[in-house]
Amino acid sequence: MPYLGSEDTVRELRRALCNPNVQSDQLRYRSTILKVIRAMSQGVDVSGLFSEMVKACATVDIVQKKLVYVFLCSYATLNPELSLLVINTLRKDCQDPNPMVRSLALRNMTNLRLPSLVEYVEQPLTAGLRDRAACVRRVAVLGWAKLHNLQPNSEIDAAVVNELYGMLRDPDPVVMVNCLRALEEILREEGGVAINKPITHHLLNRLKESDVWGQCEVLRILQRYRPQSENELFDILSLLDASLVSPHPPVMAATLSLFLCLCSGLPAVSLAALERVRGPLLAACGSVSRETRFTALCHIQLLLRSLPGLMGAHYKRFFCGYAEPAYIKQRKMQVLVELVNDDNVAMLLDELKGYCTDVNTDTAQAAISAIGRIGRSYSDRCLEILTGLLGLKQEHITSAVVQTMRDLVWVCPQCSDTVCLALEGCEETLQDSQGRQALLWLLAVYGERVSSAPYTLEVFIDEVRSEASLGVKMELLTTTMRLFLCRPAETQDMLGRLLHYCIEEETDMCVRDQALFYYRLLHCGTEETRKVLQGRRSDPSLGVLIGRPAEPISQWAYSFNTLEPLRQRCVETEPASRGSPEHVTFDPKPNTDLSDTLNCSQIHSGSDSASGFTYSSANVLASSLAAPLSLSLSPALSPEEFERLWMQRQASHADQGAEKLEEEEDYVCMEERIQCPAIPHCSPQSLQAAMQLVNIQTLAFTPPHTLPWRVYLYTHTQHAHSGETPRITLIVGELLYTGEVVEIKKGMEDGDVEGEEAGLSGRELVGKDGEEEEVKVTVKQQPRDDKVLKGFLSILTTVLHTLSPENN
């Protein structure tokens, strides 16, 4: 045979297909058609053989028919006129006594995907819906969905839709599931298939008859149904109980997702469902399939957010196997960190210590990072392991350990003495930029405790010309400046050399500008320089957290059994993307005190507010269970973008006059008045920390005791209605107080405090009529979502009341 891919190949195949001797021999004819398909699959353009292949489909040989139909469906769009020649053969095959031939003809008739052939396909599809063979009905049902996809703008035939609804009661379970899929496709613009009580109970009663993917499809669609009574809800849950512990992970996951959707207002039932799926999830973690294991681990992390002790007794199931891929090992280590307690911490740390010398550098660094996260609660044991790892003198291990120590002292400053002792001599092993940056930050913050700090810096400064990393150069500048403030005699000369190089010879403008800034700052005096550069050594909003508070299930229920858990990665296991802790935007977790206060506080809206309602934390919690609302700080909004968005409609809003609410299709502006005494006297640090605990970012605020007092803030909201894709909105807002501050020494009257000892606690904000002043809250949202906006205002009001002296 000629060389594959040449024109001679097609010519030789055409000659063979037209040879009467080949056509008369069934085996030779089938072999020639197989050669055509093989050439097509290898990229040879055999579209010129279309007419010969059309003739070949007129045969009683089913194998030959399948081969020819594969060819015709592949090249039909290139030969629409010649495709009409095959329609008569296909329509004839639709009436063949063999159901396999009928289903094959129907399937390929719809797979031609030619709008010009729609009128020829409708009649066979209608007849196929009433065929006595189940395999034909399966194909006919899906054929209508393909036909609608081919012409999405055409009118929907009500008779076909009604017949598909009637076929939901077909005795064949595959036909029933195919009808659901077809109706979902055809009625997509109308919200999909309509699910009512009779259909719901019929699908649930026949759930066990379907295969695994059929059950998953039914359970997914049933998430749109809302039971009409509590008795009906528990009847449905009883029918789903067996599927909740199904040996098939997809069925178990789909059932639990439906459970969480139906029980959004019954947290106790949801928690009981999470307990029940513990066994199937652990079984999935031991699956032969790596993909199944990874997916199960990701979903276990979701469950642990609301039930931290769910897998506590089974922590050994998450120990890593030697032959497991790195991505599974790293995910298991993240789960192990969540399961640490006083009873198993020694065994878990010993296990993680063994992973630190893994041949895969990513796995080793992830293990070291996991030990650092455990160190926030068990610092002494973890520091002992980390210090021992520095003795191995391995480049990637030393780098990961130094970065972990940097993050650990930022959260747990009591570990600084041990870390300072461990830093001696480790600069010789560090080669990567992230590790060197971490070492420089530690020297900048704790340089006065590290005896060799100036000598270490001198090595860096001597090699600054060959340094390729921009981050290392900028960190070196900051470190040298900060060390100069505490050890000036030892670092004065090297600081001068470094500034001279960065200003006169450095080509990167960022490094040069930073060096110029420091040079000019030194001209202002050491005291001014100290005020600017001597920042915090730890984050006061973070403490030693043993575990983390349980989250409401509604925070993550919408993402269960989707791809979202697979995309989520733990920020603290990615040291390669970390810079100095001061420059890192942490995702703060609520501490116990504030979260308790938020849960117990009453949320009141002012009497003059636009809504005119009064909320309590119980109402907010109930609404969050019914429709999950989560706040996020990402993507970050720059001050320039905030100003543009804020001023964009300011003029139109000012023209409203007395109107409190401006509504458009994708935008809303609302004003509220909240009674929160002495909030303008709250320190900016306390206000910012409290806002960040609930993922609200403050961009700018006026100093305390300043009138008018303003705060500008923003957040991103994610609101998931049941069965719908989560909707993301942007909210920008302003807090404004313009009243007068009047000091009332209540201690003089009550005898509790006297004179100046009353301080801030003895003051109130009062208006002209003696009533408490209110803070005016202006929020703008795009796109508009009234429920989300109301929930945001409730959260904001709770935070402001939490900061009031009466609640503190």
C-alpha cells in the first residue's frame, strides 16, 4: 500500500471500494472500510471517499454499518448535499425488525448535525419514542435533545415535551433518566424540568433501579424541589437513607449534597448526615483509583470545616503511602493538620518528620509547612523537629524550615528565642530566593538577638551585584536599615555601600526608588526613621489557635460534590508565593471571643432606616442556612478603583434628595442609620481587625475624635440559592458620623467613677435633643441582590455593636 498520508492512499482506497470483486466478498469489503477508518483516525483527509462510503452503508452487516456511520458522521458537515443520499437508507433502517439496527440508525441520523435534515429526522424520532424496544426509546429521547441543540432558537414542540414528561414513568430506568436529561436541555431557558411532588416521589422510589450515573443525575435534579411540609421532608430523607451509605462514592456524594440542600434549616439533621458518610468517605480514601482518593480527601476537608472531630479517631487512615503521588500526599498532610489533638500530636509529628526527607522536594516542603502549622498550638515540639532538620544541610529542607520559622514567629512571638538560636550558620545552605528572603526578614526583626547578623548581611551585600532576585534585594535594603537602627556601629559602613550601589548602579527602578526613599528618610533623623521602619514583630489579631471554630454547613454546602473543592488549596502550604508577613494578606479566622460576641449580639437597624425591620442573630443564622452568604476580600480593590466606583454614580445619587433608595437593574444604593455609641472613638487598629474577621476590608478612615468621621470599606459577597450557581456581587460602603461629641461624666452622678478616671467609658455621643447619635451607613452594590445586601448590613451592624463599649 502507498505511504500513509499521500494522495495515492485515497486513490488506492477508492479503487478498492469500487472494485466489484471486493464488494462481492463481505470480509474484504469490511476490511477495506476498516482501512478507511484507520486512515481517518490517523489524520488523513479521506473526505473524497464520501460517495463511496454512502453506497457501502446499504448492507445487512451491522459491523459494516457501524464503521460507515462513523465515517459519515465525521464528514457530513463537509458534504451536506451528499449527506442527503444517506437519509433514505437511515429511514429504512429505522423500520428494520432488528432493534439494534433501529437504534443505530436513529443515533446516527441525529449525529449528522445538519439543519437541512431536521425535517427528515422528526418523524423517525417521534416513532422511536413509542418503540417497543427500550434501546430504541433511549436513543430517541436523547435524539430530541440533540435536535433542540442543533436549532436552539426554534419553537419548542409542546406535544414532544408532554410525551417526554409522560415517559418519566417508562419501565426502563435508563429511558427515565434520559428523559430528565433531554427535558433539562430542551427547557433550559425555562429553568429546566419541572419537579413537583408526584415526580419527586416517583423518581425516589425508582432510584435504586438506575445505574450509578443515573442515580447521580436524578439526585442532582431533585435539589430544586422543596418539600411542602416537615413530614414530607422526613419521608424523602427516609427514602434517601440507603443511598447515603452507598458503596459507590458518586452516589454517596450526590445524596449528601441533596441532604444538605433539603436540611438547610435543620443543622442537627445535617450534622447527623455528615456522621453517616464517614465510613463511605474513608472507604473512598482507600480506593484503587487515585482520582477517587484525591476527590474524597478534598471533600473530607470540607466536612472538617463544620465537624473538626469527624475523622479524629481514624487519623492513621491518612498516613501517606510510599508509592502514592505527591498531590495525594500533600492533601493528606493538610487533613492530618486538621486532626491534631493532645492525644495524637506526638505520633502525627513523628509521621510528618519522616515525610520531610521525601525524595520529592514539594512533598518534603509541604511536610515542613504542616509541622509549622501544628507549631502554632504545639510550638516546643515542632521547633525541636524544625531545628533538627536544619542539621541535615539540605538546600530545599533548610529553605522550607526558615520560611516556616518566619511564619511561626509572626503568629507565635514566644518562639523567637529558639528561632534566633537556630538561624546561626544556615545562610550557607540557602540558595533559593524565598528562603533567603525569609532569613533576611528574621534578621531584620530579631537582628539584635542574632550575634552573627551583621556578618551574614555583609555576605549578602558583597554579592548584591550578582543577585538575580528583585525580592531579595528589596528585603536586603529593609533588613540593613532595620539592623542599622539597633546595631549602628556594625552596620553603618555596609549600609552606605548598599545604598550607593542601589542608587548609582542598580538598573531596576523598584530597588532604586526604595533605596532613595531610605536615603531621604535617614536625612530626617534616626527617630523619624525608627517610627517608619520599626514595625510589628507579630500580628496582634492572630493568636495561638488549637484547631479552629466550626463553620456553618451553609458556608460550603453549595460547593459539595462540585469541582470547587478540588481547586481550593491551603494558602499556608504555599511558601513559594509568600513574602514578608507584613505584606501578606492573611485570611483571618474569627477568634473565640469575637465570634461568641457576634453570635450573642442583637442586630438592630435604626428607626429611620429604609428597611424599617429589626433583626436578631437567630434570624440572620436562619437566613444564612436557607441561602448561604459568604464574604471575601479577593479580588483586592485598589484605592483608585474604589474611588472610581464610588464616584461613578455619586452625582445621580445626590439628586435623589430625600429618596433613600436608588434602584436599577444591576445596581442599588442604600442608606441605613445605626446606633453605635462611641464608634468614632474606636482605634483604627481595632476597627480594621474586627472588620477583617468577617472579611470586610477597610480602605481609609479618619483619625479618632475627628469630625466628620468617615470609614470607607468594601467586600465581595457570594450568595448561593438552592440549586443555582453562586452569585458574586461587589459592595462598597461608607460609615459617616457628623454629630458633636459631648462629654457626660456619668461617674459624677452614679458614684462609680470620678473625674478623668471615667475616660472613654464615661462618655456618650449625644445629639441636640439628648438622644444617642447614629452612624450613617451608605452602601452601593453591583449587581443588585436585595437579600445579600440585607445580610451584609446585618453583619456590619453586629460588628459595630460588638466594638461599642457597652458590649465590650
